[in-house]
Amino acid sequence: MFAGGGGGGERESVIIPAPAVTVTDFEGYIQFRILDSIAYPGTYKKFMLARKEQGVEWAVQMSQQVHTVQGAIRDLEQKEQELKTSPLSALHIVWQHVAESNLPPSDLQLTIANCAISRKTAIPCVIIKGKGRGAQPFAVNSRFASFLYDLWTIYKLDILIKTFARQRMDEIDPESKLPMSDIVEAFQEKKEDVQHFAKAFHNAYCHVFRSAVSGLQALV
């Protein structure tokens, strides 16, 4: 959708819809993933769903937040598929390599090259390694670096949350002796950490979502 620039040669601007997911949604999702990861796999999910069926307010809210975040991730995956058949098909390839990589696209080699995505020539680029042995690397405009890092962050959301939970568990209960109620309480006392994570994840998601919708016009 375009905002009318009218006559006079004014440039039209793209109106980018706001993502349907909020910081609060990410907070609920992170809390769910943390609690589900520190218990026996699936135990907390069953507990939450049972309380949801009973109409318990916190469980209804958390379930909706989890559903919203998962839906937001699916929306990104849909945008990726749309890019596949667009003039930005090269971005689809780079997107896949970054999303499937175990390592974040940070500390990237900087060089002067031709950008595989924008097709601009002789510009500052970062090198993205291709997936698999002998795969060709991609030279990408260095302005895409923050976008690619945020993309990787969103696709590794669950892994990052589990890593955080594991680290906190080592601090809270290094000898694995505390009852689960004490562990949950200790995690709840660190709400600031969850809030910081939620803001960071939300910012990353909004950056990727808006860039994908607008054809990355803000970066190219």
C-alpha cells in the first residue's frame, strides 16, 4: 500500500504495517520457554494448557502470547517464501544460509565487492559463508549486517532462551538440589532479564519484518 504523494513530483512512500506481535507477547513467550525447559520436556506446557482449559487468567494470557509469537515467526517464513520468486530472490538464498547457521553473522570479513542482493558494484561488503563444504560465499552490502544478525537472532530464539535458562540454572541451583518451586521463584525474581530479552527480540523481529515487507528499501 502506498501513501499518496499527490502531484508536484513528490516521492511516494511505502506504508509498512506494524507487526502484530508486542514486547509483552515476547515476555510471555520467554517465560513459557524458560519454565518449559527447566522442567521435564513438555511438563510445563501440559500444566499451562490444563490451567487454560480451567479458565485461569494467567494461563489463558500466556497461551495467547505463545500463539502470537509463533504466528509472527510463521509470518516471517511466509515473507521468505515470497522473496523466493521476487527480484530479491538472492536475499532468499542468503536468508536461508543465515537462518540455518549455528553461528551468528558477526565479526564478518569486510571487503570491496559486488552485493549479491542489491547488485550494487564495488561497494563495502561483508562475506557470508555458504552452507556446506565447498559452498560459495556471498558478498553482501555491509549495510545488511545488522539485518542479517537480527534475522539469525529471531530464528535462534528458542536456542538462545534455553541457553539463558541453562546458565541461570547453573547459578541458582549448581548442585541440582532445590525443589522446582524455589527454582521458579528465583527465575521470577529476575523479571528484568526477561524484559531486556523481550525488548531485544522484539526490536530484532520488527527490523526483519519491516525490512522484508518493504523490500529492504531502508537498507539498500
